[in-house]
Amino acid sequence: MNPASSESVAELLGRADSVSIISHVRPDPDTIGSALGLGLALSGLGKRVHCSFSGPEALPGPLRELPGAHLLVDAADLPDADVVVSVDAATSGRLGDLESLFQSTRTSVCIDHHVSNTGFADLDLIDSEADCTASIILRVVDLLGVELTADIATCLYAGLVTDTGSFKWARPASFGVAARLLEAGVDGSHWSRVLLDAHPYSWLRMVSKVLADSVLDTAAARGRGLVYGIVDAEMMSTINWDESESVIDVVRTAREAEVAAVFKEVAVGRWAVSLRSKTDVDVMTVARSFGGGGHMHAAGYSDSGSAAEIVERLLAALGSE
């Protein structure tokens, strides 16, 4: 790791004429909001800025409405830049096809809040005490001397409100960040509704089936309990990929289980697994054992095989009574 301060990153970006900002694959509001918020700030300083992400999936509809979306270009069209910045990616592998570009660039910067991030750039600005990457970007924006416009604030609010679960698990500092962003002109009620409380009817039908077939294993996680649901390939085909991301927030509400998991079959036999815990079970350690990462209470990884096989592997990793 090459630890960097917010000041050193702001100084580097302030000197650059051109900056490319890369979000992780399957982009969520924190990675896109962070990229666009920083991109708008740098554009306001006269920098040539492009934002991008890798993967076949399209940007989720609500994120296309964020200010600064005009800065996004296809991964294949991302031009050379003086500095390339990765935002909200816990590993370089999360950059997908843009990983090689990031690793070969003249100067690279990683800005992230995942505790599992061990650093992979020339400058690593990693703060695992931050609830979201967007709050770290706000510090950099302040140090760049850029006015916190309503557009920049809106992008950063998207990351903050989603990564804190609408502030359900926010640290105290995040409320101060939220106040600043709202005072800058963010329509908080609109964006909370668009990003957290709006789903197509097909999502409701999918969730009802997942919940109906969900499993509670009270012996799992050394007796702390596991509740899990499976979104198979057939169900995934009825919704946009991003709609499956919120299923874990429903499953995790089962009070009898300390740990929750949702297995999403992104292609036949290929799974993305979301993990959550409530108190003292470290699901990041479990995710890292499968090559994934995240935080103590929220992590994820990828696996391959049948549904029965991947469930069995997770149960073994969690342990039982």
C-alpha cells in the first residue's frame, strides 16, 4: 500500500490537466456518485475529465439521472489521461476490463472506504472509517477549493444515502456530511425515493418468491443463525441486474439470524453472493476466504457451481454448533 492523504491527492489532481475516473463493475450509487461528483469538481477547474466503468451491464436507470452523467464514456473510448482515479473499488480486479489500463497508467490513485482494501495504486487514499467513498471525495473537493454546487452535492448524496441504508447504520460524521450536502441544494426526499424506495412490479414478484423459498438455519454461524435466499438465473432474467442488489436488505431483517446471505445467479452456474451481519460476526473475513471483500457487516464474493454447492461452501465457512 502507498498511503496518501486527502491533501496529497487534491494536490496531484490540481496539477493534472486530464483525469480519468473509473468506477467498479456493476456500478452502484456510491461508485458512480463519487466519480461524477469528483468529475464535476475537476471539470469546474478546467480539467479534461472522463468517467467510465467496465462490464456488459448498463448503468441502472436512476443513476443516469445524476448530474454529470455526460462525463461518462464507454470503457473502450476512455482516453489517455495524466491521472487515473479508481473510486470505491476494494481491489483492482473490481475494475474489470479497465484494470490493465489502471495498472499501466502514468499515475494512479485509489480512493475507497472498504476495510479489505490493501491498496493497489501509486497513491492510496483509503479510509475504512468513512461510511462511503463519497464522503472521502467531499474532503478532496473541499481541498481543491471548488464550490460545493447542488450538482456535486447530489452525486455525493447518492453514495451517502445508499451506503448508509438511508442512515440506518451511519456513523455520527455522516450526519454532518448529509447536512452539508442538503444545505448545498440536494433534494433529499426525491433522491431517497428514487434510489431506495422505487422498484418495478416484477421486483415485488421476484422478492416474494425468494422470501417464500428462503431458509433459516439456526445452527449456522456457530449457532448465531443464517437466513438466506436464492435468486436463480430464471428470476434474474425477469429484472434488471441492479434490482437484485436490494434483496439482501429484505432478507437480513429476520431477527432469528445474525447473518444473512443472498445468492444471485448472474449466469448459469455463476453466482454473486451478498453477506450481511448484525453485530459481531465478521462477514468480510468469510468473503475474503472466497476471494471477495467488503466490510465487517457487509461483504460479498463470487462463486461457481450449483445452488446446493455454493450454499454448502458458505455454511462450511461460517461454521456450525
